[in-house]
Amino acid sequence: MTIFQKMILVPVFSLFLYGSFITYSFFEHQQSNKKIQAVRDSYIPVLEILNNNIHLFEQLSDTFKDTVLARESLWLVDALALKKELENNFVELEKFPHIIKIKQLNTIKNDFNHYYLHADTLAKDLLKEHATIHSEQNTIEDVEHYLHLSENHFQKIKYTVQNQFISTINNTTEVMNKLLFWGGIIAVSSVLLLVIVSFLLSLSTKSSFNSIIERTKLLASGDIDFSKRLVRVQQDELGVLIYWFNKLSDKLESDYLKLQTLSITDKLTQLNNRTRTDQFLPSAIENAKKHKQPLIFIIIDIDHFKKVNDTHGHLVGDDVLIMFATILKDSAKSGDYVSRWGGEEFVLVWQNLHFEPAVEKANDIRNMIADSHFPVVGKVTASIGLTVLTEQDDIEDLISRADKNLYQAKEDGRNRVVADS
Ligand SMILES: Nc1nc2c(ncn2[C@@H]2O[C@H](COP(=O)(O)OP(=O)(O)OP(=O)(O)O)[C@@H](O)[C@H]2O)c(=O)[nH]1
């Protein structure tokens, strides 16, 4: 995943989360409003009828009392009208079975009818001529019993419906509150998620950038330890950058190694060149002295090489130099050092080889050259100046003694080895 994708994904995800919640809560809010409206629409008429019934019932009781006290039988007609109104209300209430249980309603209706029947009978009895106030004790008790029962039922059903109404409204409000709470949680979590992921992303990006910067600085300051490679962890743009940075390091390393080889190799003969010899000699001398091992230093020079050039041309001269170098290379054993010193002069360094075997080996090489057939030119010989390292020698001593011996070999007629003892 790219850095851009990572950076865009979290806000998009958070936005999606929050957007979904907003949409959901919008619809939930609509639903809740509808629910509250529906609850109101069904409960309020019921409560109004119930209130009206309580009021009618009180009026009815008062009418019965007034009828008896005033001894006015006509008022019983009013009582009947109130009863009818009440019964109509009961019929209305039956239309709301989800609010009022029909069984409960029937109980109230029965109790009320009992009350009405007893109260009406009692009132009529008391209105009869010569009737005393002390009417039948049972009827009075029944009237009182059903009066209280009905009163209680009317109040009880009203409170039950009222409580139901309040709890339904409260439930809906509670759902809304929960929604708000979770909305807050989602909003805060989205922001937190955004902050945490952005923080982690910037941390990992920063550390990768730092490692690239550090490595680049080291390369720029000339640190050529190419074994150091950046570790590619991510698959994003930084991962790609690290991949190509490592590729660049590979290229630099191979170019550097090529350049290094070129700088110490003689172009014509592919032997070590003078630069390499200048690096090699001091360490070889130091090593020989340190381990008290013999070290042989040889300068070998092709005889009358100018004549080869003059007679056959420089290209043929080059071929002779190449073949000559090959003979030297082939004669070298492991640990022997072979190089072109310059022009038609070559240097051999043999480590851990004593003087006599060294002279013998030098003569073998000289013979090998003399016995070889060089194309176009035919026979070629070489003179050799050989010296052995002494405890007091420095580089110059060694070179000048070998050079002196070479000069002596030339003086003595060439194609020979001159060695000091
Ligand atoms: N073809 C060719 N010739 C070279 C190269 N380097 C040096 N020479 C020639 O080597 C010759 C060396 O000649 P001199 O120093 O007179 O030595 P010489 O002719 O070998 O004589 P002695 O060493 O005394 O036996 C010169 O003619 C140089 O031009 C090279 O890379 N290629």
C-alpha cells in the first residue's frame, strides 16, 4: 500500500464511519419522532376519555346523592344520561386494545353497572312515599362497596395508562440518548484512530527516511562499505525508494570495484601495475621482517626490446610484452607476486623462498623465456637482477640493489641472472 493510500485511507474510513452513524442517527431520530407522535396520538385520547369518565362518575354519584336529599325523582333521568355517556366512553375505549386490556375494561364496566344498579334501586326506594332514610342495610352496603370499587378502578386504570404513556416516551428518549452516546464514542474513536494511525505512519516514515539520509551521508562522505544495505520493510513508495537506493549502491559497488581493479592493473598485460606494486611492497617487506621470512625481489628486463619495436613495429612489440607477461604469470606459484614495472621491465616478489632456490627458479624462468617461440619475432631473452631482503633494507635499498644486479646482467652480456648474496 502506498503512503498516499495509507494517509487517505484512515480519514476516509473515519469519515465513512462517522457518515454512517450520522445517516443512521438521522433515520433513527425520524423514527423516534414518529414513534413519540404515534404514542401521543393513541394515548392522549385514551387519557382524555378516562379523565372524562372519572368526572362523569363523580357527577353521577353527586346526582344520586342530590336526588335522595332533594327527593327529586326527575334527577334520576340525568343520572341515566350520565350512565349512557359513560357507557359510550367504554365503547370508545374498546377501540384501544393495545393500551387498555378488554378484560380489565369489562371488570370496570361490571363493577360500574353493579354500582349504578344498586344506587338507582336505592334511590328509587328512598323516593317512595313514607320511606325512611334507613333503607335496606344490604343495599346501602352494596352501593358503597361498588362506589369505592368503581372509583378505585377508574383512578387505577387512569394511572396505569398514564404510567404506560410516560414509560413509552421515556424508552424512546432513552434510545435517543443511547444513540447520542454511541455517536459521541464513534466520533471520538474516529478522531483517536486518525491521530494514532497518522502518528504511527509518520514515525515509521520518519525512521525509514532517517536511515536513507544516514546511509546517503555516509556514501557522500566516502564510506565505501558496500556490505551495508538498507532493509526494505514497507511495500510503499519508501520501500521502492529503499529498493532503488540499494540498487544504486550495487551499481556504485560494482563500478567502484571495476575502477579499483583498473587502477591497479596494467592495461596491456593485465598484470599488477606500478601503483599496485607501490602499495604491495611496503606491506610485503613489513610482513617478511615481522615473521623473519626471506623475501626475494626481482627486476626482469627484456633484452634489446627497442630492436623488436624498431624491426617489427610497436604492435608486435606489444604482443611480445603480452606473451612475456603470460610466461611470468604461468610460472608464478601461489603467493608469488608478478607485476609490470614499466616499459619492458617486470617485477617479481617471492615470499618465504630462500636465496639458492630463488636463483634456481629465476634461471628456470629465464630459460623458459629463452626457449619460447615468440610469433613474428622468434627468440627473446631477458636479463634478471635478483636480491634478497636484509634486516636493514628499506624499499629503496631493495630496488636499487636489484636494479644494480640487472644492470650487471646486461653488462655481462644479457640473458642471465645476477644475484647478490
Ligand atoms: N611496443 C611497446 N614498446 C614499449 C612499450 N614501453 C616501452 N617500450 C619500448 O621499449 C624500448 C626500451 O628500449 P631500451 O630502454 O633502449 O632497452 P632495450 O632496447 O631493451 O635494450 P636493453 O634493455 O639494454 O637490452 C623502447 O623502444 C620503448 O619505446 C610498450 O608498451 N610497447
